[in-house]
Amino acid sequence: MDKIKILFVCSRNKWRSLTAEKICEKVSGYSVRSAGTEKAARIRVTEGLVGWADWIFVMEKKHSDRLRSKFPESLEGKKLICLQIPDNYQYMEPELVELLQAKLGSYMEMPIDVINFMQRVLESEVMDSLSEAIEYDSMDFTEVNSAFARSAAALGPVFGNVLDAGTGTARIPIALCAIRPQWKLTCIDLSANMLKVAAQNVESADARSQISLELIDAKEMPYPDNYFDMVISNSIIHHLPDPVTFLQEVRRVLKPQGAIFVRDLFRPETLEIRDNLVKLYAGDCNAHQQQLFSDSLQAAFTLDEIETIVQNAGLAGLRIYESSDRHWTAERAWCETL
């Protein structure tokens, strides 16, 4: 039996239609897609999409009016349903999920299972204790840190004044020193104890000539405008209640032609996925280290949220993408001439 094809439509193909698509994508017997009616939509409604669908769910009457005006022939024989969902929700917001599940279940004449979508829960912005810093440093991030360093080095200039925001215990800048011996790295963190461990690591790696460690809040940096050739940052974003201020500071201290390489975890859709990631990547760690990883996953942002945050910060020219099953990356290469 062929699957019923469903198209969800709102204005910008953002929060409402994407949430509806996510809710229904695993319901057996249905194939789902989403699109938007406005020019700024992530995926814009086309005649082909309308022709593909058997059922079309729109969020507001204005969306059905626009479809009838633009694609009258393609709509013939289609089931066009207005869900009457206002534009005042965020992606996967619990109230929106509950409302969509109830309405879609009634129209589709079947219960839509309540999925335990995971909401963001903040963790501490700073690891205050020395024991936490030592325990964090003892976790084996060699593979991901090495991959980060290689990618960052490929984007930056040969000679560079580079900022590492949220350096932690300085494992990444130490790895970068071996790849880019001409770089000078200013490595900042808001945790004195993280920097205490970082200083020991820098000393052991004999990297003091390239790396300077500074106790500085990345949301309010003392550096002048257009100061750095490149800004890198690993896993700072999920610690911040609102990362826009930090990214605005990145834009300010970075030269106009400067490179950016920012990477962090993204929040899994469900608690089940979170727990599976913890088992997969921290299964050999102790209980406290597993909890740290779990908390970080839940404190992270979704890729859609990151795209909005970067846009609100005014950072231009960044490529933002899902770089692993748990990481997103935002990057921009060094440009010799503007």
C-alpha cells in the first residue's frame, strides 16, 4: 500500500511546519515534507511539491489562500486543511507539539504518539571547582580535538593572531601549535581552575611561546576592534543562556577578512537519543563524566536555533552545518582580499 504524502505549509518553513514534519515523519503509512510560502522560506512551496502531496496542512488561512491563488490546478483533488496554528511558537516548543499532535491526530483519524521531545536545560556556564576541571581534562577527546585543529588550521591564514574563546584546558590550541607553528594563540576562559589545568598542559607541551592564557569573559572582551585574524571556539555556545552577545563580540574583535571556526554539540530530539549518544561516546567513562556529557547535550541548541542565533548576531558568510551525529559547525575561511 502506497504511503499518504503530506505537505505542511507555513510562511517561512520554520518553527510550525518543521515541528509538524518532525512529529509525523516516523508515523507509519505517511510520507511528510514541509515548505513555506514566503521568499525567505527555507524550502519554498512549488507546483511540484503541491502536485506531490495527497494532503496539504496549512497553519493559517492566509497560507491556503495563497496556495489557491498560485496553484489552482495542482490543488485539484487534494485534501487542503487549515490547522489554525498562530505564529507565536518556537521550534519544538511543548505547547506547539501538544497542539499539533492533538489536531493532526484528529484529522488523520489516528492517535499521534506523544514523543518525549527534549527541551533545553541550562548547565553551569563555568566549571568552578578544580576537581571538575581535572575530571573534564581526563576525558579522552583526542579524536574530536585533533579533527577540530585540522579543520581550523585549513581555514586560517599561514601567519595569524588567533583567539580561542572558551579554551578550557587548552587541548585544542596545543594541537594547533604543531600544525601552525607561525600562529600566536590567545586562549581565554572564564574558569580560573580550567586555566590552571591548561597552564600545566601548555607547560608539558612546551607551547608557552605560542600560547597565552587569559581569564576573560568571552561575552565582554577587552580587545580592540578588528584585532584577530581568526576566532575559534569549541563547546562554549551550549554553556551560554543567550550566545548572541558572545557572537557579536566575535564579530567586533575579528578582522573583516577574518576566519571563524566554531563547533559545539547540538541538542538531540529526544531523551532516548541523548541516552544512546552517552552510551556510545561515554560508555567507558565514569558516572560523573557520563552525566557531564548528558547535561551538555541537553544544554545544547538545535541546528535551527543556531542558524537564527548567528543571523541575529550579524555574522555574515558563515557555512553552518551538522558535522557529526552530535556536533554542528559554523565556519568561514580567511580571505586575503575583501
